[in-house]
Amino acid sequence: MKILITGSSKGIGFAASKYFLDKGFEVIGIDLLPSSINDLNYKHYICDIKKYDDLPEINDIDYLFNNAGLQNSESDIQNNLVGTMNVTKKYAFQKSIKSILFNASASSSTGFEFEEYVASKAGLVGYMKTVACKVAKNGVTCNSLSLGGVLTDSNNPVMNDPKLWKEIMDVTPLKKWASLDEVCEWVYFLLVINKSMSGQDVLVDNGEKDLNCTFIWPN
């Protein structure tokens, strides 16, 4: 089985790449940065998903994890939404495709985060539903995963600040954030195990949205 993962050099994409390799998959990664993964079943492409013509020719993909994303940059919408649309148009409609997953965000529902980031992720959820309709006739599932807080280096500004971390935990009912291992299990479930759910946005936020819509970040 072959899976394509964008944003594979660090964070969720890196963890997912290693997770699927451990499961015996052939993994293809796309990122602006090089990868430190050294595995015979891993192939890495350095390219910019914002530029459709830069995307490499990759055939016979079984699973697509649209993970690449920027946060609070000048290119959130161009990368997270337009870039992901480029990847989807390039790879998602191959005859071999079995399932597609978009990495959205809990902020696409709450609106509590950086403005362009929220807009890019909300757009992804809407685009996911369009893609799900197109591929359903081929028996392909297509969903999005909207994560709340995840224990990644990109969240160090709040994770390493005791005051801000306490504020976050005060409004998080389960008093935790998702680990990368847990996120990978969700990705695997939605892509590989799930056969009957499609066109759905799955919210995994430790209960934060329904009780306390808030966003905490350093000033």
C-alpha cells in the first residue's frame, strides 16, 4: 500500500510518515524541507505545494493525507487551502485511491485562532465535502480531521509557558492535549479502517469546543 503525506518533514506529518512505515506502507513525503527519515520504503520530494507545476508525478497512490499547513504566516490561505487543492487535484482522482484525509483544525468550527489560518482551515472543510461527493461514486472515502491542541513543537509558545498552559487546561474538559501517537491513530483509522463514513469533519479537541470556545496565545 502506498500513502502520500504532505508536510512530512516535522510535526504531525513526520510522525504519520513513521507510523505508516511501521505498518508496512510505502510512504511518499512532500515538504518544503528535507526529511530525516532514512527508510527504503520512504521517498521524499522537496517542493512547494502552492505551485501546482512543481508537484512531482506520483502514480498508484492508495491513500492521501493532506497534512501540510502553515500557521500565522503570510501564506496561510495560499498554502493551507490553495496548496492543498493543488495536491488534491494532482493526486486524489487516481483509480488506485481508496481514501483521502484533510488535516483541518478545531478552529474551523470555533473561529478562535489567527484569522487567515481559521479561514484557510474552514475552507478546507468545505472543499473536503466537494471532493467527497466527487469520489464517492468510486467507493472512495474522504473526510477531514479537526484537531484541537496537539503536543508538537509548533505549540511550544504556550506549552512552555506555565501561566498560559494553566489557562488552556482550565478550559479543556479532559485536561490534556492529544499526543502525536494519538493523532496518528486517528489518521490511520480514518484513512484505512474506516470504510463507510465520508464527507465528515471529525472534531478531536478533548472537549474544548462545546464548553469553552477560546484561543490562548502569547501577546
